[in-house]
Amino acid sequence: MVPTLSQLSPTGVPLYEQVKRAVLAALAAGEWKQGEAIPPEKLLSERFGVSIGTLRKAIDELVMENILVRHQGRGTFVAIHSQNQHFFKFFRIVRQDGEKAYPATELQRFRHIAASEEVREKLHLSPGSKVFEFVNALSLHGEKVIVDTICVSDVMFRGLTKDQLRDRPSTLYSFYQQMFGINVIATDERVRVAVADADHAVLLNVDEGAPLLELRRVAYSFHQTPVEWRVSKVDTRRYEYIGQEHMLGGQTPYGV
């Protein structure tokens, strides 16, 4: 049962923001799937007991955040992750001349393991939880540039296999959406300086101890649900990081 507007929202929150949170809760509950139309504005305004104007303001923000998309004459739909728009919304490594490229990805490792304390904290998992951990090496313009170590809950991604990851035809976040109905809509990414250990030195073709950029990311779905913990090591000799803000709910509650 999707919570009612009054159950979802604290007092003092603007009404349109309460409506927005209620719509996100419905999306998180799977009431409307990717590519499906949400109900007409009149029905939603009646459901939440607000004016069309208030409802429209909430929907407008969700459209601006690419969670919903409007099709003229057809209605408003749950966004489907398109290759270009969605990928470059979250991928922030470019060559120093500004040239963007899709990475070629090679799956290096896939394991089903007990979640570490850090992973449990990032993904809000209970003690004893297990995760799928996989490592990808990413090449840009024919050069190995990034190594991603990624953890996802084995409950949320039940049935995930090495073959699925290796043979996926789309970007990783599109794969999450298409195979598991999980939409990544926001990230909290922190940047650190690191040095290459023996494994990363081999994968990135750098000397052991060479300086690397380390990106630590939590990816969130609807209703502020963490769905992925990722640690990326980046060789910045010819590549650089472009900082961007990815806001969830019109705010930056995760320190983005």
C-alpha cells in the first residue's frame, strides 16, 4: 500500500514538495514502471487533495530531474534511461582536451560475498547481509583509465550473474533499470587522492605507488534508497574529472 500524502510528509514542508515525495514513494513502490504513463494531473490532484497548480509544480520538478518525461499530447511518463542523456549525467571522466567517449568495459571479477561494515553502512544493510561485488576495467579512446569496484545488495539484485554483467548490451544503470526495475536518479560522489596498489597498477598500466584519483559513490533510487556502492580508481595522466551536482528532491541531502 502506497502511503498517503499526510503519512509521508512532515509539517512545515511546502505542499508541492509533499506531493513530489508522495509521487516518489509511489515510484519506489513500483506503482508505475519505466516507460509507463502516470495518471492524468486531475486524478493525481484528487488523489493527493491538492490543486492542479500544486500538483503541476511537483511534476515539473520531477521532469526537470529526468525522473519523469512529458510527451506532448500523450501525457507524462516514467523516464527510460537513454544512452546519451543518462550515461553522461553520471559519468564525469573526460580526456583533458574535453573529448567525451563511452568506455569499453571489461569485467575483471564477480563475487557473492558477505558485506563489509563499510558496505553495510553505505547501502543500509543489516549485519550478515551479502552483496554482489564486481570489478570493471574501463578504457577510453583505447586507454585503460578507470577501475570500478562495485557492490550491490543480493536482495535488491536477486539473481544477478556474471554472464548478465559481462554480456549486457547497455550502460550499467540502464541494465539496472531494464533487468531489475531499479532507477538511479541521484548520486553522492566524494573525491580523494590515492596511490596504485599492485592490482590497480597492472590494470591501469601504471607503476605501483603511482598517484590516482579515487571516487567514492553511493547511487540512489527513488525515495532516497541507496542501491550501489562504487569505488573508482582513475589514472589522470591524460584524463580529468568534471564536477557536477546531481540533486535529489531539489536539494543536496547527501552532500553532493
